[in-house]
Amino acid sequence: MRNSVVAIVGRPNVGKSTIFNRLVGERISIVEDIPGVTRDRIYAKAEWLNNTFRLIDTGGIEIGDEPLLIQMREQAEVAIREADVIIFLVNGREGITAADEEVAKMLFKSNKPVVLAVNKIDNPEMKEQIYEFYSLGFGEPYPISGTHGLGLGDLLDRVLELFPEREDIPVDEDVIHFSLIGRPNVGKSSLVNAMLNEERVIVSDIAGTTRDAIDTSFSRDGQDFVIIDTAGMRKRGKIYETTEKYSILRALKAIERSDVVLTLIDAETGIIEQDKKIAGYAHEAGKAVVIVVNKWDTINQHDHAIKEFEKNIRAHFLFLDYAPIVYLSAKTKKRIHTLVPKVVEASENHSKRVETNVLNDVIMDALAINPTPTKNGKRLKILYATQVAVKPPTFVVFVNDPELMHFSYERFLENKIREAFGFEGTPIKIYARRRN
């Protein structure tokens, strides 16, 4: 089940970015602050009334044949195709323009649900200015003010009403779903072909060839898999082709449907900042992760090559210290046999449950080794712990005062849990709660 997608569309200077930033700034769901992970401002994960959705900002649509105007229009068209619901934004102070009518024609052709929002209605006396917008043919216009945040609740209520019904698609727990993410041209499609041992995905040396996620089923040693190939995630500022602007959004959709995420790194070019940002998406989503170093055949294979490369990876990917690393070559298929076992192990650990009594034995042993910290003369008391969820494994530690649980001690407990139960390949979450 994936999050719905909402695109904000309209001509330039109607306040799309203002609305986008206000919705993101007030209602974005940031789970944790991960060093090296930034959000591309063209999209964001937002929340309203416990419903999460992905919000897309678009460049203004203008009429004209100039290359920039054509590109802006194409960008909006891609966003419209990706969206489940579209917010059509107009400027209430300026009234209907020819450009608004052109946008309206485009939206009618899309056959997507559209909510018409009239921006810059900054006070109740201005509401009469919305009536002319009925003629655009999208029903009731919603007066809003991006500057003052007025009317956004009513607008989002209507957007939620138009979300497609979420279908609970039966999921076979015995099938492992995994996706491949990474910057363009690191060899994702080649790796898919190598794993399937047949040419099912077009392979090209041109960065960004794969545009959409492609699901392929296969079996290996009695285990069923679904592999999801995704478009390469290119650094913002280096995105020249319109369709690539939304490759990250497509990759995020693939990550949502995955049990395990393979984060690919190019051994030849080495680790760059974008690799860390891309890996952060999988970590933030709480998915099991396997780091795959591709094109290993291009590296000088001296005795300490793997050890040196691993040291470099661990230094750059501090937040993925739980992820195993596989070194292979999709082109020559060297060491490719080592990948599937790691995927299986990561998936099993992602779903692992531990018995409460055994867990508490580990916690008590940890307390004996390293007593709980004190703060302002008050000592943290850990009463008991229990696992409350899987995918990822999630633990609640009941304490006398959650404010006394320092992140360093939480990290200590995590390390002890990993020592006792493994959990290689999966993040684990620990929450301190006051016992009722």
C-alpha cells in the first residue's frame, strides 16, 4: 500500500511554493534527523488528520514556445501523471487569465480529481472574488491564503475525500520484496539482469535510462522474490531531463513496497555525498538494507582491498552500521552468489521477534554492565521491555521518567540487543515510555 500523491499545479506567481512550504513546514512527518540526508524541495511527505501523502511542487505553466516554458509545462505534465489528486492554484487578486484557462484544459484531459484553490484571499471581505472561478469548471473554489495560512484545513479535507480507496492487497509473507536504489549509472539494471540471468530490463550506459519501477518475480533455492528496479536518483541541480525530476518520488514508492532495499555504490567512482542521501531514504523508511558495491572487478584486488573499502563505507554511512556489505560485479557476475543470502538474512531479521522474558534478561545483563545514568540527581530506572512491532523490530522500554533516557544509553541498549539477537541488515527502534 502506497501513500497518495498530491500535486500543486498552476501558472507562475500564484503562490504554489508558498502553499507547498507552509504545508510542509507545518505538517511534514520527520521521523529522525539523519546526518547527510536532505529533502529535495520538489516533493515532501506531508500529513493531515493522520493521513500521510506525498506533496509535489511544480514549476509554473506558461504559454509559449521558448525552451524554458516548454520545459516548465512538461514538468507539470509529469507531476500530473504521478498525482492521485491535483490542487489547481489560481490567484484571487488577478482573476482568471488566459494561462489559467490553458492549465484548466490540461487538467481536464488528465481525468484526475482536481480541487480548485483560490490563493491570496487574505481576509473575509475578499471572498466575493472567488465566484468568477466557478467558470473554470472544477466545482466549488476554496478560498485560501498561503501567506496567512487561512483556509488550508478545508482545502486538505477536500483533498483527502478524493484520495483513491486504499486496497489491502494480499501480501504473501513468504515472498521477499526488495528494491534497488542508487544514483544513475551505478549498474542497477545490470544487476537485475545478472540476478535473473536473463535480459529482462534494458541496459544502457546512458545515465537515467530506467524511468519507472519494474517488478519481476523469481525464485532461488526455494525462496520466492519480487525485485523492484527503480530509476536512478540524480542530485538536484544536475537534473536536466524533466522526467528524471520525479525519479526520487518513484524510488520512494518502490521503497515503501520493499522488505529489503539494496543501496548500490559504484566501486569505480567511489562514494559521493549523494550516495549517503539516497541510502538515508531507505533508513528513514525503516527498511532492511544491504549495501552493494558494484563494479568490484574494476578495483585493484590487493589483499586489503575489501577491508579498506569497508572502512571507508562505515566512515561515510554511520547510520547504516547494521547493514551488511556485498562486493560484486554485475557485469562479470563475480561474487554475485553472495548477494541473495544477505537479502534473505536481512529480511528474516527485519521480521524477527524475540520473547519478552529473554529480552528482559538481556536488558538486565546490560544494566549490570553499565548502570543507568542520572540527571539532576535523579537516576533512570528501567522496569521492563517488550517488542511491540516488526519491520523494523521495535521495542518499548518502560521507565520511571523518559526524559532521563539519554540517546547514548539508548544506543548502548541497542548494541546489547544486537549482540544478543543479531538483527544484521535491519534498523531497530527503541522508545522509552513511562509506565502507567
